Amino acid sequence: MTKKIRKAVFPVGGLGTRFLPATKAMPKEMLPVVDKPLIHYAMEEARAAGVEHFIFVTSRGKGALEDHFDRHFELEETLSRRGKTAELEALLGWQPAMGEVSYVRQPEALGLGHAVLCAKHLVGDEPFAVILPDDLVLAEKPCLAQMVDAHAGVGGNLVAVMDVPREHTQRYGVLTPGKAEGALTEVKGLVEKPKPEVAPSTLSVIGRYILESAIFGHLETQERGAGGEIQLTDAMAKMIGEVPFHGFTFDGTRFDCGDKVGFLQANVAFALARPDIGPKLAPFLAETAAKL
Ligand code: G1P
């Protein structure tokens, strides 16, 4: 029996330099896709997968994230007074309840592995999820829920993977794949941001992980890797052979919302998928495309 995934860690300490000037005074995780900030999609995806405790690893200037998940009594009162019942119910429906959210600061920008390590005392000794809010997945069944189902069968570490063009391997953690069965590929090796000519494959990790808590022990002693940062990939690589370890090829389309083009594509795709917005937007997109 695998343990239930009750906790998710959201590393949200990054500066968002790829998205300046929008992210100078606003956390990049607050960028909206249609009408919801990226972090909101991440939280909803975790909740849909059964997660009960949301752990945000923040840094300086990320106060808007805390405000987003906090009660806003003046807003609630105003919606109520104006008879905006549907809006009020929607708000009260998604706002986390007392004790469901924790924040911890990452004191220095030492990388993704270091960010995850900052959540050690909040996760404790149980398997947990990590979601990188920049990676947005449009899917019928949310990506993390697909992974939780697969994890119940295999346990251990599970990372979401997709094939990328070989010239892009330097942006990702890349697998040395072993045996593949259905959506699961055994992980034989893992390397962070390899050059295309030395990448062991094109099967690359995207920002969804289910990890054994033993990862923290490895992160504590992890030396700096690619980019001079403490890499989650390097600590995960040390667990190969210690626990079952699989890549999971998810159903859905992933958008890199840390990138301007990826972010715009996400906005178009998510808007088109919305019954209240898609039909109004589609004719404009078709007209615009016809002029290209
Ligand atoms: C991080 C991880 C990398 C992973 C990627 C997915 O890189 O280090 O292994 O493939 O997220 O988006 P970053 O995008 O933070 O450079």
C-alpha cells in the first residue's frame, strides 16, 4: 500500500527574470491565464489530486501570493451587499480553510532543490508532491491526479515527463530511460540541463513530482550542480536504485508559462477551452490567423 499524497510543495521563490518588466513588482506566479493566476491553477490541481496541505516556499516580494489565498472580508462583504451571490460562493469555495496553507521563506536563491529542502519540516516523513506553477498543463484529468493514480501502483519517486525537441534538452532534467510500460518509464539515470549532443534521451521532466521524503536527506548534502544551484534533479538521481523511480507520460498539453510565447499560448488554449469565453474568442483568432 502506498501512502496517500496529502501535501504539495510549491516553490515560488524565483525572480521571474524571463518575464520582466511584468514581474518586477509582481510575483510571476500571479500572472493570470484568462482570469486566474498561475499559482491558483497549481493549487486547484493539487486539490483535485487529493492534497490537503499546500506549502508555498516563498521569498521577498511574494506577499501577493499570501493575500491571494487569504480571506478578504471587505471583498466578501461588498459582494454580499451587492447581491453578487455567485461570485461570493465561488470565492468561498476555493479559498483554503484554516490550517491548509503554510508559507516558508527560502532565504537565498540557491535553486529548486534548496527550495524543496526549505519545506522539509512541514512535509515530515511522508511522500509528497511538488508542483512548479510555471508549468501549466491543460488536461481532461489534471496532471497530478493522473500521477497520484499511477503512484498508487508503483510507489517511490514519480516525475512527469514529455518528449522535447533535442535542441531543448538544456532547459530540462533529462532521463536515461529504462523499461517502458504504458505511461510509465523506468528511470535509469537523470541529468540536469544536458547539452543536446550529450543528452541521454529527449524524455524530459516537467514540473510535477511525487517524491519520497528520503529526498530531504540527499538534498541536505547535495552539492551545487548546473547553474551553480542545488538541483532537485541531482538529489533525485541519487535515489535511483534506492526506491522505485519512474517517469510518467501524462495526458495533456504542457505550457511553459515562464516563457512569453508559452504564456500566450496557454492563454489562448485555456480561453478556447472555456465555454464562456472560447466561442467569443475563436472568430477573432481565425480572422487574425487568416491575415498572417
Ligand atoms: C526545473 C528543473 C528541471 C525541469 C524543469 C521543468 O528547471 O530543474 O529539471 O525539467 O524545471 O520545467 P527550471 O525551469 O526551473 O530551470
